[in-house]
Amino acid sequence: MKSVIKIYDMNKSSDAMNIQGAIASNEGVIACEVSLDKKEIQLIYNESFVTLDKIIESIEILGYMVVS
């Protein structure tokens, strides 16, 4: 499954690295590309292992705001 997630308060490269690490820690994430300029993440994942809600939760636990 492909998804695009917008992150409201991702401003620095360290934010992007933290978010990418949180996403990668979810089993079933196949690919993750973070665009700091667009404040978004393009994501490919296997729904048999992880849901989009679980991925969003792993980002929000770090204190970032996901925009739908």
C-alpha cells in the first residue's frame, strides 16, 4: 500500500531523521522517503503487518503533528 503523510511541524533535518527512524521501526514498512521541503513522507508498507494508523501513532508519539 502507498500513502503520503503530511507532518505539520517537521522543520529540521533532525526532525526528518527522527520521523524516518520511527516509521522504519514498524514491521511491514517497505520504503519511506521524507521530503523536508514538502513536509511530507511517501510511504510503502504491507498492510498484513502494519496499519497506517499504527505508523501515524509512531510519529505522534515523538510529538509531531500529522495533518490529514
